[in-house]
Amino acid sequence: MKLRALIRGRKVHGVGYRNHLLAEADSMCMKGFSARNLRENGLQLVEVLFEGDETQVSSFMEFVRSSWPIAAEVSEISFEEYDGRIESLTKFAIRFQAIQLSRGVESILRIESKQDAMLEKQDRMLEKQDKMLEKQDAMLEKQDRMLEKQDETIEELRGVRSDLNEHMERRFARIEGEIAELKRAIRELGGSFA
């Protein structure tokens, strides 16, 4: 017995649908099986051809109606009789596996290429980071020199303040002495202070 299943939906490609169906057909030991992705009126479509005895076909139809990959978005499933040639499940599995392996290699190569580009960006970022750290080191050296100058300036100011204090103390002492002399001289001349 041969049938054709049409599985339509917004997302039935790229979700592992054919592999999902192939695994079930293999577990049921179907005689013939093939599946391909098509498009119809803007919708994605998976066409499945399968062949087996009446029990196998009935069980497989029930599986197709009730089970699909988690990421699939199915809107309609239909079945119709099919009288054309269907390749053996084994032949389809080998061909399908070769196609999937080829896609896997292409994906790995794309990932590797992206990884190389990311590593190049990372190298450029590390170079920039090194330059920034060099600038930061230079700034810290300048800051250290400025702090040394600040410490020297503070020491100088302390010295000037000390010198100024000594000078002012001597000057005030001299002025006090001169005032005391003036007072004595005024007293001697007979003057007084109020």
C-alpha cells in the first residue's frame, strides 16, 4: 500500500521534520519512504511518500497526524493515494544522511569562519586594551610626578611659613622693644599714658 502525505504550515522546514518522520518509518520497518521540502502558496510543505503493509501504513498515518517536531508550526495534514515509484527506506536514509552531513559540514565551516572573525576582533580589542593600559600607566606616572611635586611644594611652603614665622616673631619682638623704649623716653620727659 502506497500513500502520499502533505504537511503544510508556516514552519515545517528546518525543524528536523524529515528526520523525525524517517526515524519513525525506520522503526516501523516501512518498505518505501521518501520526504522532501517544497513550497506552496507561500507556505512551507513537506511531501512524504511511504509504502508498507496496511498495518504499517495505518500506524504511520496516525503518527504523522499526532506527532511533529517541537519547533514545527503545522496548519494542515492531508493524505492521498499514490501509485508512483517510492525509493526504499534504506536508499532514502543513505541519501538523506549524505545531504544532512554535507549541510553539517557547510555549517561547521561557516561557524569556523565566524569564529575566526570573532578571534580577529578579539585580538584587535586586546591590542586596544593594551594601548589603553599603556596610556593609563603613562597617566599614573604623570600623576606620581605631580604628587611628588605637590609634596615638594608643600615642604617649601612649610619652610616659607616657618621662615616667615621666625621673621615675624623677630620683627614683633623688635617693635615691642622699640615701643617699650619710646614709652620709657616719654616717661622720662614727664609724659604719661592713659
